[in-house]
Amino acid sequence: MLKYQKIAKHIEEYIEQNSLKQGDKLPRLEEFVAYFDAGKSTIRRSLSLLENKGILYQQHGSGIFVRTPKERGYIDLSFNRGFAYEFSDYELSNKLLAIEIREATDEVAKNLNITTADKVHYVKRLIFVDKQPLCIEESHYLVSVIPYLDAGIASASIFAHLQQNLNLKFGFSDAFLVVDKLNKEEAKLLELKTGDPRPCLINTFYLSDRTPFNYSNTVFHYQQSKFFVPVVKNL
Amino acid sequence: MLKYQKIAKHIEEYIEQNSLKQGDKLPRLEEFVAYFDAGKSTIRRSLSLLENKGILYQQHGSGIFVRTPKERGYIDLSFNRGFAYEFSDYELSNKLLAIEIREATDEVAKNLNITTADKVHYVKRLIFVDKQPLCIEESHYLVSVIPYLDAGIASASIFAHLQQNLNLKFGFSDAFLVVDKLNKEEAKLLELKTGDPRPCLINTFYLSDRTPFNYSNTVFHYQQSKFFVPVVKNL
DNA sequence: CAGTGGTCTAGACCACGGC
DNA sequence: CCGTGGTCTAGACCACTGG
């Protein structure tokens, strides 16, 4: 973990542990510099990271103040390597509905930059928070990148597996949110009705070398999902 | 406009004008430094800004590459000072449905950090893209911050007015997206049916001195709205 | 191992806020 | 006017990529 990330984490924990609230003033930049024995730029980077996470605000000429916009259980749209983290206070579980190797459909092929002759792992999971269905995730992993995948791996965090066991590095992702209506099957899984609102997050994930390796659609239970929208500062 | 912003703009226009595509390689960092006569850190800041906007990717040890995830007409959830910019290729118009001074409701009072005895400008607008209804915006402006508001101002960009005429500076905002079902009135305005999906963006805007001055709910036409989700890099 | 991006620092100077 | 953040630079050193 990098210095500026450690410092950010430290400051975040400090806010948490002292249960600071919206509007509370934090120490001056200079004090952070002295306390963490870091350069001014490093501290600013840590603070800007936290600012983009929405937990503080740096007011020019005045000071640094705490913000607390989020409630528990919001899905953070900005840090989308799975939402496990955001629900860390809750019990997350999932049921594996399907896992098999398929040829890519047109849609998948287009997004993974392959042909329909290429093979993908198709994984379908129903994810629960506190026993309530949260979302249906249909995910396509390139077999040429992830040769082996089984039920055991798919039931846990697939991303963690990629990182830890295959030594693959995540690069970036494209993400879109579209809203439509549930079909019969989706409604049944989410314990809703056909035609009910269907928020769907469409993701394409790329490795650090810019190879797309995963394309997924996640259909959320509209009543369970409140999305937190990051307000990115132009740092 | 700051140096790093000018440079970012310049690079973005360069990509646009030369119609560079996904995967195209850009000049090396060093070359940008020389070309723009700037420090390395400044160039990195410009590039990181563009990276967070999703239009390029910096690959460690390898180079800087173009990305083009967005199609036209996507609503960018990250830069939410109105979405006028994102639709710049389209004809945007709006119909003023209501403008009046009201006492704050509980919900509004809570979010603007005032009491229900305080007054707000209530503005309701129906916004169109290319004559099609896009969204219904219900907005509450603190009268103590914006003393005067009329139909002429409300029909144009209210935010631009605040900045240019009242010399108010925008600070940050809280934003959430929730999905529910349309009521009868909303459905009629959006030319949809009662019970159809109802994506709604809930915003609280703050001035640079951390005073909340606006609380708004924007209900979108679900078929017209695809939301682009920024993937914020931990810069 | 050469090429290219990433982290971090020290410090000069600027700009905003509030007394 | 002073205190506090913000911009920008030059440069040392690190880390990843790919031939």
C-alpha cells in the first residue's frame, strides 16, 4: 500500500473512531504534514482521495471539514470492483445459478473484443444481503484469460481469486446504468413482479494491459438499491 | 482557467479532432512536458483528469492510450452541475411548470439544514432533448441565498445565473440515484404509463463555503436515460 | 535493460476567507 | 493582514512493460 493511501486510510479511521460529524473541522494541512512526516503534495493527495470519496471537503482559505453524505447500504458507483466492501456491515451471500463454458454471443463478443467463436465462462449468481435478494449477476469471463473456473471459486469473490491466484492486475472499467422492466424470470428471482423497475449495471472490466476480460450485467432489486453517485473533483 | 485544465482541454480536443479511437497511442509524457512547457506533475494532473473522465488510460511502463467508452447522449453522473454539457450535440429545451416561493417541507428543510419556517424558491421544470421529454426537475433554492428568481432566469440555466450574476461559487454536492415507479402525473408529463420505472436523481448542492443552497429531485424518462458511471482512479 | 509511467519531496508563489 | 488551501515546478528515485 502506498504512502498516500495509508495516510488516507489513517485519516478515514480517525474520523470514524472519533465519530466526527458533518461540518466538524479537521487539523490543518500543515499539521498532517508534520504528523505523518510527509510532503505537502502527498498529504494533499490523501485528502483529495478522501474528498472524492465524499467524506471530507477542503475549503480554500478556511480549513478541512468532515462530510457524511452516505447512509449504510448505499451502492457506491465509483469503486466498482464488486460491492462487497460497501455492504461490509451486512451479511452478503450468494447462490450460484449457472456456471458453464459457452461461445460468446454477439453482445459479449463485441464488448470483449473477440469473435462469437471464442469461449467464455458464463456465471450467473443471485446475491443476497441479509437473506434478501439484492441482484442477479450474469458475468462472462474470457477463457483465454481465466482458463479455469469452478463452483467453489464462483461462489466466493471471483475478483479476489483473479488477483491472488492468477496474479492478474485490474486496470479500469466501463460502466453504465440503464433502467427497464423486469421479465418474468428476473421478477421471480428477486421476489418482485414482472414489469417492475429493473435497474441494470452494465460493466466491462479490463486488465492493466488494457485487455477486456469480463463483461457483466447486474440487475438490481429496485427497492434494495440506492446508488451513491461520486462527485469527482477535478484534481 | 488553470494551466492543467487548459492542457487537458487541449489534449481532449486533439483526440477529438484527429478522431482517435480506442487503443490509439498518445505521445509520451515527456513529449507533453516539452510541448506544453509544463512540469511533469502538471501534465500528470491533466492526464489523470482525462483518465477519470474515461477518455484515456495511462498504462504503467507502456504508454498512454485512448478510450472511448461513451456514446452520445449518456448522462454523466460524475460532473453534475446540470447535464447541459453532455447533451451539447442535441437541442435541449425546457418548459417551466411552476415557480413560487414556499415554506420548506420536512424533507427539504432536513436537506438544506433549515427549518420548515424558512422559505425556498420552488421550481418545477420539464426538460426536453430534441422535443422528447427527458426529465422532470423539482428544485428548491434557499431564498436567503438567492433572494430573487423569475421565470426568465428559471427557463435558462439557473446555475449559470448564480455564478455569473450573483457571484456565488459552487462547492460540492451529494447525489443519489434511486429507482421506483411513476405516479400518474409524472407518467403524463413524460408520456409514459403509471407504474413505469422511475429513475430519480436526488441532489443537494453546496456553495464553496459549505452552505447547502439547493435540493432537487430529477425524475428521468427511463428509456431516454442511460447513465455513464465514472470509474474514479485513486489519484 | 532501455523506455515509460508512478510516487514523493521541498519549496516558491498564488488565492481565498475571515477577523 | 494573517492563516490556510491551491497551483506549479524540478528532480530524485521507484516500478512496470516489453523486446
